[in-house]
Amino acid sequence: MTCKSIALLRRRTDLSREAFITYYEERHAPLIRSLLPGIVDYRRNFTNFDAAYVSEGAAPFDFDVVTELWFMDRAAYDAAMAIATRADIAQRIAEDEANFLDRTGTRMFLVDERESPR
């Protein structure tokens, strides 16, 4: 069974949506792929709030991308996170994220994904 992690990420306010997407796609995603082994799928879902449905009284959106990372299993996820939290790797990631993210808005968590029958 695969293990899936989701990150809700916020762009820096001084970057346009286009600049944010370009940096993420051309610089950050390849960096993460090179640093963290065991990623079997890596997707970035860039928000389009023009087409969003929002319930009355709902909290405002405070993220610009929903990132999905799949690993073969929990052990592969744990191994990647052990690498990501090593001081040298964590510093490289943080320095790169500072180029395009407002890191105060970062939230990352594991999910149990379920599919409905077709």
C-alpha cells in the first residue's frame, strides 16, 4: 500500500502566480526529487480560486498549491523524512523555499486516501 503526504503551501506575496508556478516547476520540484529518495509520484495542484465554491462563513483560502507526494509505503516515507530533516538537507530545502514560499503557511500531513467505485 502506498503512503501519501499532502502539503498546503503559500506563495510569497511579492511573486505573481505565474512566477510562483515557474519557480516551483523548474527549480524546486527537481531539487526535491534529487534530494529525497523513494518518491514514486509528485504532483502540484495549483489553485484556481476564480472557480472555487465557498460556503458562507468559510475560512479564507490561505494556500496556493496542494502538493501530493506518494511513497511506496510508510517505511519509504519515513526514510525520506529522515533525510529531509538532516541539518544539511533541511538547510538546502529551506533556502530554496525562501525563494518562492511564505514558509509560515506550510502545512504537511499524511492522509489515508480512499477511492469511490467508478
